[in-house]
Amino acid sequence: MKTILITDDEKSIRDSVGIILNYEKYNPLYAENGKKALELIENSEHQIDLVILDVKMPEMDGIEVLQEIKKLNKDLPVIMISGHGTIETAVEATKLGAYDFITKPLDRDKLLITIRNALEHKKLLTEFEEIKVQLEGKERILGESAKIKEIIELIERIAPTESRVLITGENGTGKELVAKAIYRLSKRKDKPFVEVNCAAIPNELIESELFGHEKGAFTGATSQRIGKFEQANGGTIFLDEVGDMNLSAQAKVLRTLEEGKIERVGGNKLIEVDVRVIAATNKNLLEEIKKGNFREDLYHRLNVIPINVPPLRERLEDIPILIKAFTEEICRRNGIPIKNFTERAINYLKGLEWSGNVRELKNVVERFIILTRKDTIDIQDIEILTVTKGSVVDDIIFTSKTFQEFKERAEAAFIKHQLEIHNWNISKAAESMDIERAHLYTKMKKYGLERK
């Protein structure tokens, strides 16, 4: 049953609309003013599906309330009603996100048709977003931090242009996602998007991979090969890990950018290509230029629009959003009922270093979802040996001389970690580890664990 919030300072209007909605099997809620409506939308135990909102009300008028509603939930449909309707007011309400505008006295049939259309429109939007999420999947840029918002805004600004883009950032930060987002919003979105991982191709093959080769160009070239630049003609080529490209290939890429032409290995004919180039690297190219590993002229050709993707440690506020999105995707992909991470577990994860950035976080989330039997993942389910790759774990793994020593040192580290999490409250720590207090005391004595 859909819940509809009726907001009008006239009780007779609220009651009459409520009777109509009840008869049509809707669940009406009532608010006598804008403040009450906003409280219900923000805090109601009910899921409000639609709002009927009067324009003329004391204290806050309907236009002001509409603006606040869209801040709370931009997808919540709002139907404006007024006994003093004007075209100007209707236009303003529509611009602010109202679904429709109906004048009083309310016509029963028109009201119900508008409600049905608004709810159907919302349903279609929801389905579209779900399909979009499923199609894009791993390609979404997730986060609400200031740095991520800046990147998304920049992408929206530069995507429709033809400018080259150089994306920098550590491994696992999502440079490829940025490249694909630029492509999806570009004028070339219906043309090819060709990816080249320069670090994964041997030096002796990179030129053939990028520019193709003619039959007989070298040993093993038994047939003609079309290179990545030709494949991307009319579209976009993404040169990932461009900092790993050798100097010979760099010279040919530079020539292609300057002339808009390529020459296949072993060929003698110039072939025109129309390609937008997006490049990415985890290296400091200015340092690589100083070392003689990267051409300065190519750097300036690529670095027209620079985008630096921040490491996860600089956007910790995005971790809850990432965990939620990863959880939904992983559970859906594996046919597992949706699981939840407690606030304590999320706060613990926010405290880790994440040297592998977003990629590492996703792997950890998947590990917990697959290995945890419960529907709710709490801090005690996050075993330190499966999360942290750092000094404590490396020391245990690589310096233990026997398997028995490794087990004891690992157990001591885990118990100490649980005690610290629970502020050395023995009862809570024992409960989290599902052991008796007396047993915990014995272990603490064995390993010399005490609060300092």
C-alpha cells in the first residue's frame, strides 16, 4: 500500500483528500503545515511514496517546503495544489522539481490520475536506476567526499570536449573508472572505447599492439594486425599505466598525437586516425622525465586536463558508501541475502591504512560477506589477520620459526586486538570471542597481556 502525505493548512482539504485516498487503497498521512511535513518525511516510520502539497500556507509556503523536500529526497514525487494558481507559480514549482500542479477545487478523477502517473513515473525511474547500476556495476564512481565531488564535477565539464586527459593516482584508486566516466559522457560514447594496459605488454610488442603490423614485419607476424589506435578510430583510446611505456613507443605516440596519423610496424603508409586520448599512471611523470624514462614533450601533450584521484586514506568519509555499494553488488552477484556491517565494524575499517585503496577495500568486503555466516558483520567478525597487511602480520608470518610459534603469536595478537577494541573490558572481550572469562584470563596470563 502506497503512503501519501497530504500537506495543507485547511483540515477540510486534508480530510476530503484522505477519504478519496482511503477509498482507492492508499495510506494517507496528514500534515497541517510545512514543518510537520518535513519532520514526517525525514523521520517517519512510514515510507512516504508521494506528497500532495498546498502552495499557500502560513510560516513556510509550499514552494519553500518543496525546496526542502528535494534536499531530503530528490526522487520523492510532489504534486502541488493551490486555490490561487497562476502560470508563474506552476512554472516555478515545476522548475524546482514538482511532478505536477493542480488547482482547487480538486477534481477527484484528475487528482487520482495524476497520483497514478506520478507513482508510475517514480517506479520507472527506480527501475532505470537499478538497470543502470547493474549495467555499470564496477564502473560507478562512488563517494560523497569533497574530493570525489570535485572530480565528478570536472568530469561533467570536460567530457563533452575533445581535450586529452591525464589521470594520476595510486594503484586501486579508480583511475579506470574516471576514464570510463569521461567516455560515457563524451560525444564519442557511441564509438569504440579501447583500453591498453601499457605495463602488461612486453616492450618488444607494445608498438605492434598500439599501431598494428604488416604481414612479415617480424618473426611470427604471419598476418596483418590492426592496432589499438586504428580500432579506436572515431572513439577513445585509454592508455593505462602510460608511464611504463618504453621511449621508442612514446616517440610514435607523440607523432600520432601531433599528426593524427599512424604507421603500422613494417608498413610504409600513413593511416589517418581520429582518436581522443585518455592516459593514466601511478607514477610521478615529472620524476620519470628527470630520470630520462619519459618524454617531456609527450607529457605536455597528454597533460592537457590533469585529474588526480585521491587515495582512500584521504576520503575516509566515503568508506561507508563504498561498503554499502560493494555489499549490494557482491550479494546480488553471488545470490546471497543482503548482509550489513555494523557501525563499529565500519569505524574499525575506516581506521586501517588501505595501501591498496578502493580495490583492497572491495576485496576485504567480499571476503567478509563470503566467509561470515551471519547476516550482520560486527567488529568481532573482522579478524585482524585477514584484514591487515602490515608490520604486525608480516612480523608474525615471516619471523615465526615453527607453526606452533606462529599460532601462539597470532592468537596473542588477536586477543590483544580484541581487548583494545573493548577498552580492556574482560567480559565484553570474552563475549566477542565467544570464550569464557576464565579462559581469557588464562590466555592473557600465558601471553603476558596487560593494560599499560
